[in-house]
Amino acid sequence: MGLLDNLKAKLEPAKGKVTDLAQQHGDRIDRGLDKVARTVDEKTKGKYSDRIQTGTGKAKGAMDRLAHKDADGTDGGGATPGSTPGGTPPAGPPPAS
């Protein structure tokens, strides 16, 4: 067994706990993310508002994906990281390479 396999095996129980917590406290996490985003935006005087909103949206999306995992560990929709549910590409320009 390789190093990454050992690491994945050790992190699997933690992933289940995080999923449970995300399901139980998703609304509180969303409010916390919004509060942090507002605070950071105020401290930076709005200079990075677009980046803060993008990051907050990505964090909320990740929490939603964690919270909606099925009991068997699949997301039920077959979505791959970076794609939207249903397999449609995300809106907006493609990432620069």
C-alpha cells in the first residue's frame, strides 16, 4: 500500500464525520461564511469584493456537496469536481490555461 492509500484510509472516518456535521449544521455554516465574508470585505474596504464573493460561493458549494452525500458516500448525481449537477459546464468563460 502506498503513502496516499494509507492517508486516504486514515482520513475516511473523518470525512464521514464532516459530512454528518455539514448535514446537521449547514445553515449555521452558511451564516458564518457570510459573516466572515462581510467582515473581510469591510476590512479591505471593498477592494476584493468580487473575489470574496467568489470564494464564499465556492465554500458554500463545497459544504452543500458534503451535506448532500448519500449514505453510501456517492453524491447521487455522478457529478465530477468542477462540474455542475447534470453534467452541464459552469457558466462563464473557460479557465485560462
